[in-house]
Amino acid sequence: MYIEPDKPSLYVTLKIVPEPRVWVG
């Protein structure tokens, strides 16, 4: 599990844990 530059990491996290909190924070 690696962290990407900006939004990509957000998308990856969203795929792993689909929650509104991920989008907000």
C-alpha cells in the first residue's frame, strides 16, 4: 500500500474504504 501524490491517493483510499469522510477529509 503506497501513497500517491495528490488526488490518486484519495481515490485509492476511497476504493478501500468507501466513506464520505474520506472525501471530506
